[in-house]
Amino acid sequence: MKMKRIHILLAILVLAVCAIPFRAKLRRPVIAVIQVLRGKKTVADRVEQFGTVVRTRLAPEFERIGVTYPPGRIALVGIKQDNLLEVWVSDPPRHLKSYPILGSSGDLGPKLREGDMQVPEGLYRIESLNPNSMYHLALRVDYPNQFDNAKERNRRTRGPWVRYHDPRQELLYRLSRHG
């Protein structure tokens, strides 16, 4: 019995080592299986999950700037050179809060083609929310937009998901749902 366990553990170890070169290709299917096992979530599920926490955490910030919650409008302003994401709310816009961008790809400058690892630069609308993202929560922006198409920037790519790898990301998700 003990020898059988050792053989099983050894087989698992060999499979794991053999999978290392293919880890990028295996990531999506593995995460998809995990999501199926956990169950699919809806946007309403996520808003319910984070709503009270977000409202409690942001209430003092909204009170400080004199805006009611939830705001009528929201703008997320990413400043690449400072690795900063600013949250602006209402009309006229008022600065609510700033968050550090903990990681991004590419350099300063616009996204020019699919696969260049650049973060799009410009004004984009949030098209939809993804409650089942591989990266916790995600917002889809309307990239490329009319400006990008006029500049012939990346016509083949359709709306990348903006991913937030930060425990506070549900704040932005909740605000985006209402804003």
C-alpha cells in the first residue's frame, strides 16, 4: 500500500515537471476547470458579494467630496508614467481616490498592434464587466475606438480586459456597475 502511494506521488511529480514548458498553454484550461467547479458568477452576484464592503469603505470618501453614493458618472484615469489609477466621479468631475498600479506591461506610448504588450492610451468607455475573469474581476473597454481606428491603431484587436490585481479592485468594479 505504501509503495503504491509512492508510485502515484512520483507519477504526479513527473507529470508536473513535464507540464512546466506548457504552463502558459495550460493556464486557461486549468482556470476554466476551477471556475466550473466554483460555479459561474453573474455581475449581480459580484455586486452583492462586494456591495456592503465597498459602500462602507467608500462612504467617508464620498462624504469628503460631497457626492452621493452611487455616483451618476465615473471616470477611471490611468497615468502610466506615475503608475497611478485615479477615480473621478459625478458631474462636474470630482477626484474620489487614487490607487497605485502595481503592475503593467509595455512602455510609455500607445498600443500599435496586437501582441505588442502595450497598454492602450486614450479615452475609452467601459463596455462590460466580467465577473468570471481569470484575474478576479475585469472591465472591458471599447478599444480600439474611433480615434484608434482613425490613427490605424490595432484594428484587429477587440476590447482587451482591464485587469486589476489588487484586493481593492472590487471598489472599482462596484462603482463601474453603478457609474
